[in-house]
Amino acid sequence: MNERIRNQFVSSNPFNFKHISSPNSIEDFIDNKPCVVIASPDSLQNGLSRQLFDKWCAEKKNACVIPGYVVEGTLVHYVSFSAHTYYDQTSTFLKELMPPNIILVHGQANEMGRLKQKLTSLFANGNTKIITLKNCQSVEIHLSSEKMVKTIGKLAEKTHEVGETINGLLLKKGFTYRIMTPDDLHVFSQLSTANITQRITIPYSGALAVIQHKPKQIYESVESSTDEEYGVPTLRVHERVTVKHESKNHLSVHWTTDPTSDMVSDSVMALVLNANREMPKVVSIETEPFINEQEDAKKAEKIVHALLISLFGDDGKLVINVDGNVAYLDKQNGNVECENEGPNERVRTAYRRIRSSVKPIPLSVS
């Protein structure tokens, strides 16, 4: 024993293992959970190994491993466990497994060569690779990374097309993979799903109307209402995040956690904090009417015009000069007239991207 083990004897027995025990007889063995038992004799003729074999052999989930040779006339004599197998036994075993790679080791070079030739003939119609190695020779085996996944529950109710994307929860158990909807998780496993609702309080001393127009510049769906329980004004942003004006000095933001809702809540909190810092500049907005759709359209048109000027220059009109080609842009519908098709498509693409960037985020994208 090394010095570390000897020092442990001072305080405790290092060989007193928590999950390993040594029963004296079958009566001392408590069979109430999965376990591994090492018992003798390996011939299964008598003793603890025979008693456990008689007790467990009827259940197909149990396994019995015979690590050594078997004496003639014993219970398991009909199966040969010799340390050196013959060709008939080896070939039968390999035909059952049909492995993609066979590596021959621990044998004379001539005999291994003969065995390789026979196995090559045996697997001539397959893709099995047979390798014989010399001492200290290394070999590389490339394994397939593809996994077989089985759809169950609601996902298995329809036939999926090749290349179709399937959304669900991937559950691995042992070497099997199954994919299911979150609603089926508690049905096919001992797991369950839960929703996390978050709430954060933000200092804010203004009116809710001051910040109401800011989310509308980003999100298409912003609805104002009154909380039924407390009677305070609320905003519902993108149908995911709720902003409540609970007192004169703070707002509260509520949402159910998921990637999209977390992103929306972050942007809403940033808008509130910025509005709180700029309160002296925007305090007059409380009494002003909200910006209507026509004013929004005019503002968006000005932004589009300014961005187009920064990209293509300005000559007083929406007449754009691209690499010596003159293009006329209709800012109402985005149509471009140009003798050359190249600048035509370039200007049309730039206009479409600018228009989409200044519009609020539609609810359908989430």
C-alpha cells in the first residue's frame, strides 16, 4: 500500500466502501435495486453463483457473464468459453454481429493472414474492413456520427417528409434517442415541464403615456389596458411582456421566460430606463396626442430618404446615380426605372431593406 492509503488508516478504514458489500450467503443479499454481483464458482454448479443464477435467469433484463473456462459436464458446458476460439466459432460470431471493422490481434502472423483471407471471402458482399496488426502498430477507426431518433406521442401522429424540420424535446436514455412535444414529456418519462414567470421593478416617476409610444416604434403589437386585479394601467407588448404602472415611483415588468420573451423584456426595460433619464425632455408628451399612422409614415419616409441619400447621394430628387447609370425611384411603391438592370436591382434591394428596418417588428415573426 502507498503512503496515502496507510495514512487513511489513522482516521478510518479506506477499504470500507459505501456501495460495495460482501454478503456471507444468499440470505444476507438484499435484492431490491440494480447491482453487479461477482460470485463463484463460474461453472454455476453450486454455491452463491448457482443460487443467483436460478433466481435471476427467468428475467431477460438480467445478464450472466462467464469470464473463464468451463469444465466439461457442468451447467454451461454446451457453450465453449475457451481462451482460443476456432474459425467456425469466430465466423459464426462475426456473422451475427456484422461489424463494420474487424481487427485481428494476438496470433501468429501466418495464421492471422489465413484467417483474414477466409474472413475477407466471408464478408465479400459487405462493407466490413478486416485489419491485421503488428506489435505496437496503431489503427484509426472512423465511426458514424449519425443517430437514429424515434418520434413518439403527438409528433408520431403524422408522417414527416424527408428533410422536414421537427421541433420538440430530444430525450436520451441509454443508447436510444426519442423526440417528443413538451406536453408529452410527463407521459413518456419521469420528467415534467414548468414555466418560469419573471417580474422586475424599475424606478420610474413619469406617466405610462410618456413611454407608450416608444415600444410602438419597435413592435407592431402594443396594447394598453387596466389590470383587473389592482386597477392600474398596463401595457401588453408583443403579446408577451406586460408593463404595470403600480405606483408613482416605479413600473413592474412581467413575462414568462423563453428566448423571445426575454429579448422583448430586455428591450422594454431599456426603453423605460432611457425614458426615465430623459424625463425633463419628454415630459410634455403626456398631454400631447399619440402620433398617428400618417405622421409615422411621414417620419419613415424621411428616414428612408435620408438613408438613400447617404448611400447614393442627393441631387434634389429621388434620382439616383449608380456607377454612371441614372435610376428613378418611386418612393411610394419602390419601383425603379433604369436602362441597366444591374443598378435597377441594387437600388430596389436597398430600398426594400431600409423600409423593413424602419417599420415596427410584426407579431408574426415571433
